[in-house]
Amino acid sequence: MQITGRCFCGDIEYTAQLLEANVGICHCRDCQIFSGSAFRTTGVVAPADFQFTRGEPKVFDKRADSGATRRMAFCGNCGTHLCSLPDQNDAGAFVSIRVATCDQFDQLTPQLEVFCASKVSWLPALEDAVRFNGMPGDD
């Protein structure tokens, strides 16, 4: 599915080709802190399937649990987190889009839940979603 999105103020826009099967909820502690919520809804795409079409985001480099550097892209004006970008385009590289920033948000039902080991206890499991204690493939 072709998606488009933007930050809150509209300074940064993007487009991507997203498979609906790659939409999920991340319960990792980093996503909880960055989102200010119990989880963050993300859509994972290959770097070649994502591009910024307006403006340039600011980036904050953070170290993932795997040791890889993730470049957290956000609007320098309004602060909206847009995605995380890989540090390099290796075979496993991916862009993780913050689904709430896309225009098609209400059409994208999460299909999986990751980092369920750090999920808050008061949140029920998403019906019909595939669940992983960490990242898929790490369980």
C-alpha cells in the first residue's frame, strides 16, 4: 500500500510503500519513552521503499538492544517523531515508520506485537496479532 505522511506542523513529509503485514505494535521500553505511552505503532519498510518528499528531519542516534545504531528522525520544529532509519543499508536494514504520522493511519491494523516481554501488565493482547517477546527472529 502506498502511504504518505507528515509531521504535525507539515514541515516534513514522506512517502512509502508499506505491506500491511508489516504493521505492528512495539512494547520496548525505548518506544514507551519516545512515545510517552505504553507502546508505539510502527510500519517496517525497506530503505528503498521510503523517502522524505519535503524538508529534512533532525536525527538523534540511539543504540538498539542489538547494538546497531538507529537514527531517530523527527521534525526540528514541532518535534514529531516520524521514523527510525538504519545507520547503514545492509541486508537487514529497515525503516520503522511511526504509523500515526501517516495519512492512512486508520486503514492500518497492527498484525504483530514485538517486545512483549516489556509490555505493561494492564494492556490486553491485540486480538489475532502474532506476538514476539523481542524482535522477530530473536525469540
